[in-house]
Amino acid sequence: MIIGRSIGDVRLGQHEADLRAQYGPPSTVKSVKLGKERVRRLLYRAHRDVHAQLPADSLSVSLNVMHAEPAMHWLDQYSFDVEKGTVTGRVDSGPSEAFLKIAVALGGEEALDLAERFAAGHPSERMRLTAFDALAGQCSDVAARDNLWARAEAGSSRLVAMEAGLRRAELAKRTAAALRNHGQVDRTGVVNMVLGQPGDGLDFAYSGDLCQPGLLERVRDEQGPFDTILALDFLEHLADPWAMVARLHGLLKAGGRLIVSVPNVRYFAVSCGLLFGNRWSYQQEGILDRTHLRFFVRDTAVALATSSGMVVEQVAANVPARRLTRYLHALTGGHAESLLAQQYLVRVRNT
């Protein structure tokens, strides 16, 4: 038997010192006597340590003894691939998640509105992710699902944003495979800051600092030129996105298309705070993400996409599907779109 005692996110040195004296250093197994039996126990700190539990030679019982209090957040438990150092999944789930998914699947404005509110601001990250999953199941096509996960990636916690990025990557792979199977594209690939691997619908993958000279040019020489390039949700993180658009322009074939997405800084949650509350506070995520260096509205998003001489084909606004937002959008005949859109997508063509 292994007793793992989690005492919350321990950060006070004296408390941790007391626990170390009683249980030993974190992740160190200590043999103790419990009644007539000898058991092994270890201390691991919530949100800080990961313990690997090996299969037992015979019948074994594992207990997790956790500190709890009435106002504490939900405790999530995850499984890990220790060798790769990656999270492989969550091992706990609750009835609230299942009820929300069932309610949204059954349909109805109230269920969709509840899911939108949960996705926007539920205190539990896993409930926010569940809400986005439920909403994604109601999207009519791949583009709508990608827009939804783009919103999650831009406006949620780091954990939800990371999961949303994985969902978008999986959608891209499936879309690439579907387009290839239908004979609409010959080859697909990705260039990213993180290491990518060909396969799963991708023909090539490159990683590295996109702003450094040489990487994109090497991709063009080895794989290009290209019919379509997607530049989604990263230009706002660059000091000079106009220079990046010009470099991407150089990777396109004649008649090739570049699709750009950037957040809308005129979104009412941002502009109202500035106009009425004298607030412009950077945040950990969302439109005012601390890592955003450039900000755009509709006209400047179009100006960015066309800055190297390409021609606009389409501009689309990503308006959240909340009930109030839909009512305001319909009531104003679309004239309030610039305040309701969280994001703009611009498609331009190389002439």
C-alpha cells in the first residue's frame, strides 16, 4: 500500500519543513507501521510533484489522502507519460460535466447559453474545457469548430488554451487528410515554434523561431511555393507582423491565398473598460494577453493582410454565439459587429 498525502500547493517553507520531518522528502517512499501491517507512504505536493506508481506484485490498495476545505477548487488528477514528460489525460471526472454535455446535446437556448457562460468564466478549468467541448459538438462544420477553439485558445486560461491548441491541430490534420482524400490538395504541412512531426495527415513539419531569417525561406525552397497559407492567432505576438506578412507573401504561388486571424481590440469587453472605467490591464490570456504586442480592429486587420500588396477576397467576424450577443447582432442589423466580434479573419490573394 502507498499512501500519498497531498496538502495543497505548499509554498510556506515552515509548513513544508514540518511535513518533510513527518513524511520524509517529497517522492521518497517511507515504510511505516499501520496497525499490524507495514505500509509504504510518500509525500507529494499538489500541482508540483508527479509520482509514478508501479504495478504491484500482488493485491495492493492505494489511498490518496488529501486536505480539503469547503471553499477549495475542484482537484483534478492527471496521468503522465513519465519518460516523455507529458500529460496523457485526466483520470477523474464529475457528473456536472456529463450533465452539461447531455443538456447541450439535447438542444435549447438555455443549455447553449449556460455552456457559453461556463466556457467564458467558470472557476474550474476542466469545466470550461467541458463547455467548449460541448459547444464544439454543436458546430455545423470544421470552420465553425476551428473558430470556437480559436476563441478558447485566445481567451481562456493557459491550460484551456493549450488544450484548444491541440484541438485545432487535430482539426487541421483531419481537414488536411479530408482535402487530400477528396483530391483538393496534394500536400499539407506545418511550420511552428514547437517541434512538429510529419504524419497524421501532414506531409512535412518544421519548427523554429519564425522571425529568424532563413527558416521560412528554407521551407519555400524545400516544399513551396504554396497555394494556401494559414497565419492564425500569432501575428499579434510579433513586434513586426507586417514584415512577417511580406515574408509569407513570398512563399505563395501566383494566385495563392493567405488567411490571417487576429483578435479585435474593439470588442466591447475591452473597449468599454477603457471608455468607461479608464482600464487597460494586461491579463494572462485573452485579447489583452501579456504576450500580445500589436492590436487590431477590422480596418487595421485588413491593412495588415494587404500590406505587402495582396488583394482582399473576404473578411469574416468571429462573433460569440451567446444569446445576448446574437440578439444584439440581430437587433442592430449587424452594425454593432465591431463591438461584438472577438476576432477577424481576412483572406487575401497574391495577384
